[in-house]
Amino acid sequence: MQNNLVEQDSQQAWFRLAIIFTMSVIGTAGMWSVVIILPNIQNEFALDRAASTYPYVATMFGYGFGNVIIGRMLDKIGIKKPIIFALSLLVTSYVLSFFTKNVFWLSTIQFFLGFSAAAFFGPMMADISNYFYKRKGLAVSLVASGQHLCGAIWPFLIKDFILEGDWRHAHLFIALVCSIKIPILFYFLGNKVPKINNKQKSTTRNDDINSKVNLSISNRQIQILLMFAGVLCCVAMSMPQVHIVPLCIDNGYGLAVGTEILSFMLFAAVASRVIFGFLSDKIGPIQTLILGSSLQAISLTMFLPFNSQLSLYIVAICFGLSQGGIVPIYAVIISKFLPSNEVAERVGWLIFATIIGMSLGGWLSGEIYDFTNSYKLAFINGIFWNIINLCIMIYLFIIYQKSKIITVNK
């Protein structure tokens, strides 16, 4: 048993991070592939812009439920069985999608694709947070960056399928890659568990060792505030992520350019997650989240005056750099200020809230486009939701500052 223990922040912990990161890069394909095939779906099933987002919305809801349910499984039985279950469901769903004949059945299957892909995001962040203390923020953000790197890499891998309108064979290709690569990584994961010192083991629900400051509001209130903030920021975040490809097609730049801009955006988001994770360890996660939310609002505003091909590349990269690190920092806040034995489930609920935001934002932007035949009001709508998110995070920061003063004076 002693050989299975892994010291926090040790080389073994970093090795585990590398394995989980790679799993995330491959496994979260179930979330991103639907964004890439949206134009193909719209053409094949003769849908309007809003209706073409139904498979995306179904994927996001599956992703949200998956983070909660699989997160709870991780808290109870560890990470290995949830991975086996998720991989089996992921591959099966991709294969079944090949035979769909209408958008209803595709949306149903996309729900399960999202559900299974969730195992490689929130639960992975929760798992790795137990193996780090000094570099917790960086470790969680690195694992989370695997999701965006996945979204950046897969468009290049399936580009030829998509350009030919053959999204079904693209799905079979993804299923094949996942069924080969993930079991190999799973083998190297082993049966390791983190070695937590006695002080950390004695942590109770009301006093978590991960936090040097106990916030003056209840755990439930913290969770609710973070979930509301997550919905708001992701409504804003979803507009470019979901509609950048159709936006490029509308401007006459074509599907290939739109897919490439999406990839550049997501590569920038990968860098953002690493940078934000480093900042979180230096200045604190709440402060980092305020910075990220502010930058996201600014970058969304930049989409309004600029619509040339070159400017869309530049603004998309700026947007990726500003928003990519936001969601993982919510997980760091949970890990830092809430009970460590509930992290996976709490992160799952947080991710579920962000998925509601992404789904609502993706659908709402499509409806606004169908009504106005333009994305300008959709961007303004996103900026509005973003400002409310920023207000919530400033409020949480004020509570943190007051709690810090009380802790120092004790």
C-alpha cells in the first residue's frame, strides 16, 4: 500500500498530471466535435441557425449532467471505473451517430457524447487537485487546458471529412482514436492515491485546510454564487465559441477559414489556462477570475467593430487568451475554500452551471441572429451577461477581503 502513495507536488504527481492531461485532450472530443459539424448538420437536415444548435445544446446538457454524476462517482469509488464507463459510452455513441437520419436522434446521441466526455474534464480536475498543494492552481488549469487543446487539434484531424460534408465518418475516426489511445493511458494511471498529511485528513466541512481564510458566508452560499457566476460568464463565452464558424461563412470567408479561426482561438485558450493557473497561485483565484472576466468583456467588445478576415483571427486569439482560463479557476476556488472530500461533486455542479450558460448562450445567439440577421446584438447580449458576472466576482472578492481581516485579527 505504501508504494501506491504519491506525495503532493512530487515527480509522480506531475507524471499523473501528464497522463490525465493527455486523456483530457483525447476524451473531450465528445464535446467539441459537435461545434465543428454544425454547418454540415444545418445543410443536411435543412435547419435554420437556431435549430442547428439543438445537437450542441443536447451535448452541453449531457456534459453538465456527466460532470455531476461522474464527479459523485469519483468521490465514492475513485477515478478508474468512471473512466472505463465513460470510454465505453463515448465510443458506442460515436458509432451510433453514424446511423442517425434526423436531428432529433442526433441530438439524443449527442447528449450521451457530452455525458461521456465530461469524465475527462471536471472529474479529472478534481482528481489532480488532490495531488498538488503548492501548485494546485497550475495543476488544475493544465488539466483543464486539455479540453481546449482537444478543440484546437481535432478540427485539423477531421478537416478533410468536414469539407466534404462527411461528418459521419469523422465520428467513426474519433471513435477509433479514442478506443486505441485512452486504454493505453489508462494502463499507466495505475492504482496510485495521494498522500495527505494528518492535518489535511482532519479537515471538516467547516474548516478546510486548503484555505488559509475561511469566508464569512456558508459553503452553500459560496457554491450558489459561483454557479450563478458560471452561468453568466458562459452565456457570454458561448457566442464566439459556438458561432465563429457560421460567422465566418456569413462574411464569405468559408468553412475552412472558420474552422481554422476556431482552432487558433482554442490554442490561445490553452495558453490562457496555463497563465491563469500560474496567476492563481501567485495572486489568488478570486483576483484571477476578476481579471479574466474583465478581459473577456473587453475582447467581446472588439468583435463589434472588426469583421475583416485578419481582424477576426486577431480578435479570436485575444478572446481565447482572455476566456480560456476562467472555468478552471472556479474549480480552484472550490478546491481552496470548500471541503476537500466534496470537491469532485461540487466541481461537477459548477461545470453543470457553466454548461447551462453555454447552452443558453449558444441557443440565444442563434435566435438573435435569426431575428436580426446579424450577430452584433448577440455580442452585445453577451457583454451584458459578462458585466453581471463581473459584479458577482467583485462581491465575492469583498467578502474575501473582509474575511481575511477577521482571520488576521484572531
